[in-house]
Amino acid sequence: MTAFLIGVGVSIITGALVNEFCDISPWLAQRLARNAARLWALGDPELKAVYEEEWAAVVQACPGKVTKLVVAARFAAGAVARTQTPRLRKVAASLLLPPLALLRRRRARREFRQIERMMKAALDRQANQRQQRLEELLRSVYDARRSRNTRVDFFWPRADIRIVPEDHGFCRGPSG
């Protein structure tokens, strides 16, 4: 029951806050447009008056209460970007570049680990293939030794094993 009452209370308070925000937003939009014009004019009072008048008319012509605030906020963002661009670039660089470098390092580490896993898997496959080949060779040597009419020749440099029937004689290498 208390959860229900808390939910009702929160919804009433939220509704009241949204209603007040919507009522305040045209006034706030006018102030924002005025301050944006002041920043945009860079100290010229005549230019400031012209921009204030034009931007106030644009804000007033917008339908809705929150839309007026959004348009005024765009004017303000443009004015701040125009006047503070070098400073904003420094601030943005100091705030954004270290996290970007960290993300690049993390991505590089992740890619390195992935390549390392791929290389290990390839080496494991090669080791398994060598192991299987060796087992096949040992099996064939064992089978050849068990039969009485064959001879096993081992050529060291290439580690070739050749099983030769006794009546053919001695082989002189891998090609012979």
C-alpha cells in the first residue's frame, strides 16, 4: 500500500514540475535569446539591439512552449561557440582526448589479445597436425617392423621415414 501511495505522490509531483517547467520555458527562452544576442554582438550595442529584436521575434513565432526554449538554446549555443571557440577547443581537448586515448589503448589491447588467441590456436593446430603425423609415422614404422620382409630407412636432415621392401635394396635418400 505504501508503494502505491509513493507512486501516486511521485506522479503528482512530477506532473506539477513538468507543468511549471512548461510555463517558465517561454520566459527562459526570451532571456536566453537576449543573452545570446549580447554574446553574438561582441560588445557592439547597436548590433546587440538588432539581434535581440530579431531573435526574440523568431522565438516568439515558434509554436509550443518547450520548442521556444529549444530554439533559444540553439541561439545561445551558437553564440557561445562563436565567442569561446579557442577556449572551448582547449577544454574539449583536455576533456575528450584522454578518454579517447584510453579507448584506443583498450581497443588495441583487445585486438592484441584476439590476435594472440588466434596465433595460439594456429600453433595448437600445427602442433596437433605434427603430433598426428608423428603418430602415423610411428604406427607405420611399428607395422613395418612387425612384418619380416620390409626395412625402415630414416633420413635425418628432412626426418623422412621410408619403408622399403627388402628385395629393392637400400634407398639413397628421399628421392631415391
